[in-house]
Amino acid sequence: MQSQDIVARSGTTTPSPSVRQTTEVAKLIDESKCIGCKACQVACMNWNDLRDDVGTNVGVYDNPQDLTPSSWTLMRFFEVETEKDKLEWLIRKDGCMHCAEPGCLQACPSPGAIVKYSNGIVDFISENCIGCGYCVTGCPFNVPRISKADNKAYKCSLCSDRVAVGQAPACVKTCPTGAISFGSKEDMSIYAEKRAGELRERGHKDAGVYDPKGVGGTHVMYVLKHADRPELVGLPKDPSVSTMVALWKGATKPIATALMGMAAFAGFLHYVMVGPKEVAEDEANENAKEQA
Amino acid sequence: MSDPKYIERYTPKERGNHWIVALCFILAALSGLSLFHPSLFFFSGLFGGGPWARILHPFIGVAMFLFFCITMARFWSLNKMTDADRTWMKSIKDVIMNREKDLPEIGKYNAGQKYMFWLMVTCMWLLIASGIMMWRPYFAASFPIDLVRVAVVVHAASAVVLVIGIIVHVYATIWVKGTLRAMMRGNVSAAWARHHHPGWYREVTGGNGGNTGGK
């Protein structure tokens, strides 16, 4: 990616280069078309040259158990009773949502360790990562993972390298059922609404699009069969960057920084305007006299 | 009785402990401030870059806390607030403007110093507790994320309060001449003691500081 494509940069208080405008992209994951084959996980490993440790079988399909520094996407399987006596097997491809207002980027203290490109992709620039884990604190979707080997944070890059040269992310390219599609955010939003409508016509009365406004919308969207209850598939209902994180990283920081500087300057002003407290030597003499 | 020119205020152990805590504070503050606001990130260069600042900061912080525990234990009872302290606090404006008339007699510490002590104690406890909750890679993962989110706010807020407190603490030493000597050499002049801490002066010179009968 060209540096001119970076529209937001962590640990930076001045505007990033913003003359270039590229089309906002989005990945759309259609839950109803997913068969849980994990081809996306394999493609992700393959393209990004990641090999996770071989895990252990704990009796469920989820493998690995969770996102890891080298598993950036993961099929999560849910057996849920959506209504009484109606069991459903729901599958969701988990990974970074590429928020328009990323909590990770807001929380990150290291200049340029997290960037947002003008196409909407949020990327970790690992060489600038200091390993503090603030991105984990900032993320409303529990996505970044810190490597035990190098203490750096990792997550899905939405294949920013592929997208930069006009290719779809590896997971999209490999999906055998067409459950994952990729294009402009606008096109994907229209397509998502269309798909949700089709699902509603076919009896999934609660089908809808997951593009949460609390984080300014996301560049990974879902068509969910139960959009009224995203928590069924482990998604937060109304995600937003925690108010604690907003309080921590918002206006309070520059104000507090200024306060600390002003405290030191107030001391200097006091010294030149009011002056020091000095005890005259003769006070000591008087002291001695008084005692005598 | 004899009136010594200088009176011991801090023992060598107290001085050593104070300056270890002070050094830890400076290092913890600089490395912490580097992650506090982007405009201060350059402080991380003093520690060998961002990752090193992140690695060293919590260890320095723990060292500061442990040595401060000694300070805390040693000075705890000397900093108990009295009614005289509360009266003294009412005239804080006069104290700041160097108008020192009709103030209640001050012992080893005045109310301002005592408040500073309790402020430091409070901040240190908040910092160590919240700091452990956000310490990666060792402890943060063991705490629920919502608690970590509270911890980062508590840590940043108590750090700011402590930094401002220390600025006041350091300035008070520059302001009140003859004070630095107490922590560098361990003693203060008799005139200083009698002027600023008459109650303590009387106590250490054998209950005959000149204030007992007259006033």
C-alpha cells in the first residue's frame, strides 16, 4: 500500500495524507451459504504464510479453539435453540471487522503501528508494534491476538496486499459456496440487503445485515439469519468502542498533558511572582538569644 | 541547653530509600508518559525505543512501589491528620503567598506535606493494582477485558495526579529554601526547623524551643 492511502494512523495527532480517495471496500459473509468447510482458514494460512500449531480435538468442530497470532480467521460453530424445540446449527467466520472507527487504532500508543487505509482496511504494521496490548483493550470484537513469540499483535489484514493490486482477499477467492463476497462497500451493502430480503422471503423472518453503526459501520459485514440476535453467533448486539477507552483516549489526554505542563509552569510563575521562603540567618541568632 | 546549628531530619536509610523511589519515579514517569500521549512518545527513545519502554516500565513501577512501601511504613504515623492541621489548611492561601502569621504550630510535617503523603500513598496503590491488570504479556490476559478497560483509565488518571503531585513536591523544595538539604545531607538548619516546624524543633531540642511559655 502507498503511504498516501493511509487515512488514519495510531499515535498521531496531525491529519494523515488524505488527498487520495480510493473506493471503500467490504467483505460480505453470508451466514446462510456457509457450510463450515474451513477452506477460508486454509486459504488465509496459505496466502499469509501462517502455520498454527496443531491443536487438540475437544469435541467440537472449532479448530483451532480461538483466533491466534497465526490464525487470523476462524469458523465458529454454534448449536442453538433459536425457538423451543428448534435446534439450529449456525456457523460464523470470525475475524477482524475492519471498523470505520477502529477501537484498536484509537487505543494504540505507538505511532503508525495501526493504520487505516482509504479503502477502509485496518492494518497492523508489525514493525511499529510495541506489544502493549492496548489494541486488545480497544477492540469491541475481541480480535487482536498477541504473539507469545514476539509480543506483537496480529489479526486479519483483509489481505491488504492483494486488495492493493485489485485482487479479492484469499478467503473470498477460495470459498466454494460463494458465501464470502468482496467488492465496494456500496455494492456489498446493496447485495447484503438483497440477500437478507431473499432469506426473509424464504422464511427466515429475522434475517438482516450486520454492519454495526456503533463503530461507524464495518468493512466486513454479515448477512445473518437471526440479525435480531447477533449474540447467537458470538457477535455483540450494539458494539461500540468502550466508553472507558473513549475516556482514556479522548479529550482527557491532551488536557491532562497540558495540565502537567501547566503545573510546572505555575511553579515557575509562583517563584518569580511570590518568591521563595527564606529563613534569615539572624533568625537563628535570635533563636539562640531567646533560648539563652 | 545547647542549640545545634543543624538538626538531623532524615537518617541515611531514609534518604537512600527516598532517592531510590525518586529515581524509579522519574524512569517510570518518562516511560509511562511516552505511552500516554503521542506528543510524548519521544521519551521512549530514552529507554531504547517503544518496545523497551513498554517492557521496562512495569518492572520500574514495581520497584518503585516496593521501595515506596518502606517509605509508607516509616512515615505513616507521622502523617496522621490533627485538628491543628485542619486549621492550618484553612490558611493555605496565606501559606502560598508567603504570609505566615497566626498559623497553628507545625510539627514535623505541615498539613500540605501530610496531604501530599496520602496522595502519594493513594496513587501508588491505584497504580500498582491497575498496572498489574494491564501488564502484558504476564497478567492482563487473566483479567476480564472490562476490568482491564477500567484499569487503563485508573492507571492513566492516577499517574497524572501523581505527576502533578510530584511537581508540587519538587517545587515546594525549591520554594522553601534550605529544604533540599534535609534529603541530601540529612539535616536542616536550626533556624529552618524553628521557622517552618517549631513543634518538631521543640521536640528534637528537648522541649525548649522558645514557643512553650511566651505565645
